[in-house]
Amino acid sequence: MLGEMHDILHEFPNREEVIKDLHDKDPEFAQLMDEHDKLDNEIRDLEEHDQPTSDFRMEELKKKRAFLKDRIYEILRHQN
């Protein structure tokens, strides 16, 4: 959906405490999360403001966001 939020805290609301703790203590996790959320903001901005971009570029941004989300999910799966 256009303009829908996909930042990590919205994607995994039941893991908010773990996510915040990892972001503060694990530089690799923080980098993945920050990169994911930056991409999400960029995608949402392009969609909401009808910015000119090619379908190919938009799909590449969304694929990269999904890849980052998958990596983050793998880390979260191994947390208590």
C-alpha cells in the first residue's frame, strides 16, 4: 500500500524492547536497521509525493529493503 510504514518497529511490534536493546548494543544490527528504515523512508517519500522514478528503481529499492528485513529477522529469531 502506498505510504504504509514498514520501518522495523512497525514490522515487528511484539519485539520492540529487543529491537531497541539490539540497536543500542549491536553496531551491526543498528547499521542494518538504520539502512532499512532509511530505505523505507525513501520509498514512502517517492510513493507519497509522486516523485518521478522508474519502476525498475522502485523495485530494486523494495528488494533491498526486503533483504535487509530478512537479515534483521534472522538476528531477532536468535534472541530470547
